[in-house]
Amino acid sequence: MRKITIKEKEAGQRLDKYLRKYLSNSTSGFLYKMLRKKNITLNGKKASGSEMLHEKDEVALFLSEDTIVKFGGRVSEAGRDALSGDALQRISQQESIWEKRCLQYEEAYRKLGAFEIVFENRHVLVVNKPSGLLTQKAASDDLSLNEWLIGYLLAKGEITKEELHTFKPSVCNRLDRNTSGLVLCGKTLQGSQKISALLKDRSLRKFYCLFVKGVVTKGAEIEGHLKKDGQINRVTICKDGGDKDASYIKTVYQPLKNYRNMTMLEAELVTGKTHQIRIHLAGIGHPVLGDYKYGYFEFNDLYKKKYGIHTQLLHASRLEFPKMDGEWEDMSELVLKAEPPEIFRLLDEGEE
């Protein structure tokens, strides 16, 4: 039998979701059977699995050490003496795989170096992502901001390798590899859930700074429906919402400064869909500078030759939080800003 005390970072999730992480090689059928038979209990009582976990709750597994190890559970040093030879070999293999994963987090933090942390509390971290860095890895060997985040928290001692089995801190909003700026990260499950809720109800406002082709003299709102082709990582605008695979999108923009043949804009991403700003502005004849996927090659090539710009110049520059209270009071009506990369200044001065 094993007793597990729920920690702060693990609280806020359903019992069955927690068990699927703790016993990751088991089936849902096995877990629900063990719950029905009271071989798994919560705070000494029978549980259905739908219960929401709180800090200091106690989950008891009335299972043999061999069974726990077989289904992916960790083993204590004292528990090793009760394991069979097969179970010891299995746990050794699991620990080796896990150690390699944790080394990747530490490697990402070491190799990628220090990023500007714009805000941090016990639940949330907001970082200024540089252009060229993936938010989440696309291949197994990638070192992304997500791996950097976990490596950063491991280095600070804010999470342990053991705790990563049942909760992994993660980014809450994604930026394209070549888009720079503010990325929201959840350090705890509560933090991830809160940010996700704010993004879902659109009460957290997101603003971007960018250059577009042509002279824009007044702001406007653009609405439409977007459809994504995941195979080629490209989106298109649909005429209406009749396509069940299309998502509603809304972008608001305002000119900040006019130049001879381009404009610096601020765009608010009211909805948050893949390539939304890029396709919306391209659709009204003002594509983002450097955007070779949706923009004008001749326009982009001109500035590529002059300034070395080879990707879209898009920077997530500002976040505005809604009014909040209680545990989230330190984030209430908070405004966070990140200065654009140096190329924005060079363009502003060079094109006046």
C-alpha cells in the first residue's frame, strides 16, 4: 500500500486525471475498477475519480509495489526491497528514460541562457521570447521555451524532478517561432488554469507591434473566419462561418507611425488563432513586413537586402489583465510590456 499527499502544484485537477499521470501505463478501465473496489481511495473514502484534488489531500493505493511499478508509478528506496527482479529491471529502465528527459530540461536552460522575465509570482511567469525560438518543440530533439521554463524552475528549486511526473509547467499561449514577445507560462496547475480561463473568455488583452506594407491612416476592426491546413501550416480566410472547420477571428489595428511606403501598427489579437494577424492584414492589402508566406516578395526582398530581414516582423508587445481579486490580486489590471527587438528601432530611424 502507498499513500500520496497532494502538493500545491498538483491541486486543482480531477483525481482520475492525476491517477492517469501517476500510473501512466495503466488503462482507464483498470483505474476505474480499482476506484470501484476501493483499492484506490481519496482521504480514506471511496472515490469515483471525478473529485477535484486539493492541496494536502491523501490518495491511497492499495496495490502491491510490483503493480505500482508495472503501471509507471515511482518507487521509494524502502519500497525497492519488496520488488521482484522483473520489477527492479522495469523501474531501472523507467528511471533512465526519465533522467534523460530531465537532462533535456536542464540542457535547454543552460544552452538557451537567460531571457527577460517581465513578471513572475508563485503561479505565473511571463517571459519575453526572442525571435527564432520555438514556444513548444516540434521534434523530440528541439530545445523550446517550454523546456527552458521547466529547466529554469528546476534550477531555482521551485519544482523537483519527482513532481514533474504528475505536473509539468508549460507555456499557456503560443507564438510562432519567428514572432518575438510576451509569452504566458503556468508554473502551477492553478496558474495554467487561470491563464487559460482568461484567454478563453478574452478578458486578457493581447497587443502586437508590427510593420506592414503601405500607408495606413486610420484604425479599424477586421472580422472573418479562418481555416487551417495543418499539413502545410498555412491558413486561409473563409467568406463566412458555414465551414465547420473554420474558426471566427477578430483583429483590431491602429496605425502608430507612417513612412514612405509602410506603416508601424499596433494590432490587438481579440481571438487567438494561428497566423491570424498575418492573414487578416494580408487580406486587406497590408501584409506584415518580412512575411514571405502571406506577403509580397518584392516588398520583402527590398528590406531583406537593406536590413537583413528574412522573417515576419511581429512582436507581442503588451498584455493587459482584467480586474481580479483574492489570490490573483497582484495581477489585477496589470499591464505588461516588452520592448521590440533592435531591428524595430533600426527600421524606425532608417525609414523616416
